[in-house]
Amino acid sequence: MSSFFGGGFGFGAAARNNPYTLQAYPRLIEPTTPDFARCVPEFGRELAKRDCKEAVKNMPWARQSAEVEWAVNFHAQEYHLPMSIGWTVPKGEAGAGTPGNCVISIEVAGPKAFYDPATTNTPFTIRASPFQLRGLAAYVVNDCVQRGGYLGGFATNKISNLANYLQDPSTDLSLPYPISAHFLTVSVKARTFGDPQPGNTHPSIAVLIAEYLSGVMKGASNEVRAILGASVHRMVVVSQKMRPGGTTPWWQQVPDSADEMTYECDAKLGAPAAVDCANVEYGELGADDDTISVGAGVVKFLSSGTCQVAITAATTITLNWRQIRTALDTLFNICVNPPYYAGTGGKAYFGPQPVVSRRSRWGKRQDNDDLSGLNALPPGGNITVSSVPQRPPERMLGVNNTLAENYTMLVNATYAIPAL
């Protein structure tokens, strides 16, 4: 079942058909379709094509398909990880000696290779083809930098190692992950951005694992389903705590919060474009600790292209942008741009959970509670992502039909309903 991870999700057409291949990589660097890949704006938003292409050319070289031993947690003469590769403007050109603003990073993902300076992990080796890793870097450069708007990103290699471990009936998911379950990532990032470790800390990896486990659950015994179901839930919860470029890894145990988030993907909300929702998430939100107030009669709207975000509450409350960012991260990774399914809109509720229960694509609610959170007491905040402007129902706005029909959407504005 490791083929579940195959393909280059989140990107355009297969890189082998890329018309830029020969021009971009004259030293025979054929872009390789990855197991899994993402463009990540946090890794860099203004990367120069030439800087990234030259960095790819400086990556370690070996004959096609020839795998070598890469040293992890100890230094080797040539092949050791983590490794960062850039380039410097050569003599005779303007800016000679200046480092280019693009770095290729090769890393191993998994608990025993988590690069925490305060932790000493056991040295080990992992086999991989330098030629294929160069091809993965070329793939990300083509699709994220060259065609994707000068963005950074990452791709994985041998994530089937993790898939094989997860699908083994004898696997005890409560035990530490072994070396055999580790895989590699190749990242393209700005020089000023710290080591992203996306295979460990990008939320899409936790979502990917949850979707894979949910697929394994089909046809399994009740006992196995119960075990895998708990793991799926844990991966979804931890994905809500993770941030691109953050430090929370997907295997970390996260305690339940008093203010939980409930979410639901909903096809009736349309299918907003992932790039537009990314523009909202990365460009429209305030600082984490800054706050906004919403409630009956006050709705906060954010918008970019096809992606519309409405932030509401049943009664007046104050939310900080960290809570809103958590909700949008979850809806983006699970609903709008999931690894293996067609994207849809979604809604999330952030606050105490006295009556509202969870539903996601991996399970169904056992009741008919309103997942918008409007039935919850004390009330919390509602975040809705859709592809069309939302017309909040009268019970959400606390106004009559005439006012609701005259309601006008404002982009990135707080809309206060006039007093009646």
C-alpha cells in the first residue's frame, strides 16, 4: 500500500514534460516526480530563479540511480545530513562573491534525526541516490520558484519507508518510530530562512499520515480500526499545533486544550483555490497576540481571489490571530488543499466544547449538533472558508431578513451591522 504516497501532489503537470528542463538544468538534471511535495511561502516568497538553479547544480553528484550511504548525526567526507547547498556569484559578474538568495537543504525526517541542538541522537546511515535528490530539488524549483511565483517548497524521498511501517499489522504506534520508518526531504528556501525540517514539522505531513492510516482502516478488524482511529485523531490534533518552519514535530504528543477546535469540510462551500487561501493566510492575518472582536452584528471578512473567509461569533467575544491562524492552517491542510482528495471549503469552531462534536473526512458525527459552534455555551469563534461570498444566516447576524439581504461584503474589513 506504499503506493498511496506516490505522485507529485500539490503541483502541476509531471515534471518530465516541463518545457524548461533543458534550459534550466544543462548539466542533465532531470526533474524527478516526488512521493509528496508542497510549495511553502514561509520558506521564501521572492526567490530568484537563477540562484535556485545554480544551487541545484552544486548538489552532490553520482551516476543515475546509484544509491550511496548518507551519514546522519555524524559527519562524513561527502555524503552527510543535514546538508545545505547554495551558490556564490562568480568573478567577472556584478556582485561577485555575493551569496545567492536560495539554498537547497537535504534532511532526514523522523524522531531519530530531529535536529535539536539540545538532543544527541544515535548516528545511523540511510541510502539514497544523489541523482534523484538533485531531481527532486529541480522539481521544486520548476514548480514553486519558476512557475509557482518565486516560492520555496519541499519534496520527499522514500516516504514509503514510513508507509510500510504504518501498515504493518505488528506495528505498535505507541512505541518510538524506528530508523526504518525515516525518510528524506529536499527543501528549497531563502538563505535567511532557518532550517525548515519540513518532513518533521510541516503540518501537511501529519495530515498525510492521518489520511494514509484512514485508508488502511478500510476492511480492518474492529480492534485494528480502534487503534488506527486513535492515531488518526492524534495526527489531526497535532497538525493543528504545527506551523511551517515551526518546531512541533508530527510524532509529538499534544495535550488536549481547554479551547479545542472543531472543524468540518463542506462541499457546499465550494472549492476555493489553494493559492488564494494561502494569500489570505500569509498576507492578511495580524500578529499572533493581536486581537479582534466579533459577535452578533460584527463580522470580520478576509478575501483574496476565490477564497473568502468569514469570522463570526454568536455573542461578542475577543479572538487573537493565533487562534484564527490555527483554524485556517487546519482548514487549508485538511479541506482546501488536502494531500489526496479534491479540495473543498470548510468551517471551524474555536472555543469550549460542551455540546459540539468533531467530524472530519475520517469519521462521522454521532449527533446532529450544529458544527458552526452557535449552539455551544459559552460561545466561541467561527471561521468559514468558501469560494463564494458568504451570506451569514439571520440567526448568526441577529438581524432581520431585510438587513441580511442588503448586507454587503467587504474585503479585509470588520463589518458592523447598524443598530435597528
